[in-house]
Amino acid sequence: MSGKEKKEALKEKLQLLRSVTKSNAANKTSILVDASKYIKELEDKVEAESAAASQADSDAMAAMVSVASVELAGDSSSSSSRRGFRINVSMERSRPGLLVSVLEAFEELGLDVLDADVSCADDTAFRLQALGSGQGQQGESVDEQMVRQAVLQAISKCINDGDD
């Protein structure tokens, strides 16, 4: 490769670097300075997004969710009992829409809330104790793990939606 070809190839690469970094610089040094600033901005952005995702993950992990099967008494016309779930959710900090998100998860599972005690407000502790019953959608069986997983997903979704 001749010296002229090398010079032309370097010029093309500097033009490409200029366009990628949205630089208006005219000389090589200024283009490289703008490129290094652009790279630093990208690094800072990635670091901030990573920190936000890590915080959301730790917030979701800070949620204590327990689900236990319970036998519910049948109605007065029936002597049979049915299965339900006692669901406890506890978090150090609530988020806007958290209760709605958890209740939507119950609905998606086909659970009816028979009784609930809730304490929540933005930036304070969130506590939910609920008694739910019902079959899943289309009559499929729902177990404790499915309920727990649905509640954790609802919490995670609420946390991630709040960070957008």
C-alpha cells in the first residue's frame, strides 16, 4: 500500500469516526478528542443503566413473598372444602402501582381474593396478607410456586416500569 493510499484510508476512517461520534471537528486531533469524549459518555450511560438494573434487581430480591396452601371451608350448602392460598408479601419500600400489579397477577392466575390486609404508600413499607382461592385459567391447577412466581414477576415488572 502506497503512502497516498494509506493517507486516503486514514482520511476515510477519520470521516467515519467523525460521523459516528457526531463530531464537527476538522482536524485529526479534535476528531480524536471528540471521539474519546463520546466513548466516555457511552461508558457513563452503560454504567448508569447497569446500576439502575442492579438496584431494581436488589429491590425485587428485597421482596419477601411466601405462599402456603390452605383448606377453605365450603359454603353452607356444600360439605366439601376447597383449596386456597395464604399469600404474604413484604417489602421495605413500596412503589406506585405495586398493589395493582400484584392484584393483576392474582387475576391472571384466576385467583379470587377472599380477604386481604394491605399497608402501602409511596416510599414506605409495603405489606400484603391475602387469602385467595380459585382454579387457574381454563381450570388448570395452580400451586404455591406458581403464585409466588407470579407475585415476584409482578413486583419486578412494577419496579422496572417505574425506572423507565
